[in-house]
Amino acid sequence: MIESDEGVANGIGVFTRDWVLLPGTESGYLARDDFYQAGDGCYTFEVTLENEHGEILVDTSSKIEFYWDSNEVDPDSENDQPAEAC
């Protein structure tokens, strides 16, 4: 659980060029093993926000297609397919 003051939690859960920043985790990033289990394909990330009054907002608009399995099978990283919106 991450708490913020006045609704501001800059840099928390932000998709950056590298990956999703989650301060407080072991590496500071969302771990691949936490969600990537079915192999390549489109993954939907669900973010749930709950304020101190009990109101809840759920957003599932972040959908990313991953090609990790395909990329790792081929030793030539020059032709790796990057993740993309799906």
C-alpha cells in the first residue's frame, strides 16, 4: 500500500522508459514474476485507488503487449520486439 498527501504521489506506479517504478519494492520496479506467467501477449494492469473516505477508483486502461519469451529464444538482441500498447 502506498500513501500520498493531498493526492500527490509523484513517480509511484509510473510507466517509464525502463519499467514501472514502485518505490519500496526490492528493486524499485514492478517485478516481472509478479504478473508475467502466461507468456507473451497482452497484459492489462489494474490500478485501484482508495481514498481515506472509502471511495474507490479502478483503472484498467493500461494494456501492454509483451514479447519477452519470443525475444529470449533468439540470442540476437538486435531484433528484439519492444513492448507496445495493445
